[in-house]
Amino acid sequence: MLFCSMNYNIKWYILVVFFGVSSIVEGQNGTLMPDVYDQFFQNYYLINPANTDTSEIILNMGHKSQIGIFRGVRQTYFDANFRIKSKNPNARQYVGVQLFNNSEGDFFSKNRAYGRYAFDIRITEAYYLSAGLSFGMVSYAFKATQSSAGGSDFTYDGSLGLWLVGRKLKVGTSMQQVFQKTLTPIGQTFELRRQYNVNASYSLFINPYIELTTHAWYKYQQYHKNDFQLAAIVTLQNLIEFGGNYRYQKGVVLVGGLKDIHIGTSRICIAMSYSTGVLNYIAKGDNAVEVFLKYSK
């Protein structure tokens, strides 16, 4: 890979240009948003391609099923990230792949597939600055029924992101659905409207055995209401975790699981969440169960 051989100064130049370009691009009208998972904080690659990690290999998988008034709507994703080996401890590179499937009942499905690249650079003893991008394809398909014909369409899509990563604090910004393409599977046009995200997380130890991590996610899409989520997760002895996620006007989500199950040099994380409907002022009965699995080495 050509980028892998670039020197330190060139990467800094690309980082500055990358931020400038992503800030001045203007949005247009549209109606569709990227899939949203209640446990977004378990895998920030869902929101920001610049997310980085010290592990050599990370495999993430999530599945969300609606069990309330929207029963039959299912979302599944698979995400793999690999750190490129390097002798430079102050600059690291990563490649990854993401696969998404969203089945809205038996007749309508949305699929996405992306490749991803990210790198980070140490800027102080405590902080790294990272940048990333992803590019892939999106397809929308309607199955044929006795009363209507089916159809499908696909187009390309991508996202850009930046992260400031420290031991306790992480702050990031990203832009999804950068190209604002449209799809017309059966005569109806769907627009992939550009979405802007701002994320932050902060961790602190209450005592040597209890850690509290908070996560905040603000997102904006033109002509849509702003959205906000705030999560707090408690971890006991780096193993048992529990907490909640408040989704603005959409209710409270309860979360619980096991953070780090060590198997040799590998680690496994398992978590489940339940969307309770408490404080949900938009769609009463919009309940969902979500499962998250992670393997890292």
C-alpha cells in the first residue's frame, strides 16, 4: 500500500487537508440515515472510521431485533479491524471491513459493505490524533409480492472521521454518507443524506475495582431533528459491566454483559441490551433487544 510507505511529515499534511475538506462540504436534502445501534459505544467504527485500537485484530458483531410495535425489523452488522505491523510506536495504521444488513419486514432490505483505512499519530505523551475514511456500496431491495413487482438499486457511499484519543478522554467527529447519492429501487427515490456526528467518552476509576465510563453522541442531518444519546457504563474488576443509554425522546436502554473474558492471549466481550420504552415520547411500544459480541487479540 502506497500510503503505508509515506513518511511522518506527509501524513501530517494529509491529516490537515483531510480535516479542511470534510468541514467545507455542504449538505443537501434527503430522507435516509445510517443504521443506529443502542450499543454504539461498544464499537465506534459504526460512527467514525477514524476509531483506532491497540489490538492487532478486532472482530465485532451486533444484532438488533425489534420486539414491540415494529416487530420484524432486524439489523445485523459484522466489523473486522486489523492493525498493520510497524516499527514506529508513534504512528500506527489500520485496515478494516464492515458489513450491514437491515431487514424491514419480509419485503424490504438494505445492505451496506465498506472497506476502511485509518492511521493515528502521537501528538503528546498522553494523546494520539487519528484520521480515517471508508468507502463501499449500498443496496436497497424490495421483494416482489402478488400485488406489486420487486426491484433493487445500489450506489457507492463513504465516510470521513477524526479522533483525539487519550487514556481517559476520547473526542471525535465524523461525516457519514458523504456523497449524498440516491437510489430508486421501484420508482421511489431514496436519498442518502449526509450525517454529521460528534462523540466523546470519558473513563475514571471510582476505586481500584470499579470503573465508570460515560459516552455522548450528538448527530445532525439536514432537515431532520437533531439527535442525542448519553450512556453510562460501570465495569467491575474489568469483567462485569452494566449501565444504561438514554436516547433523546426515544427512551432508556438497559445494558449488561461481560467485558473481558481472557482465553490465552485473546479476549471476548459479550453484552446485551433492552430498549425499555421508558421516556419514549415518539413511538410507544418501540422495544428492542440487541446483542453485541467482540473478539480481540
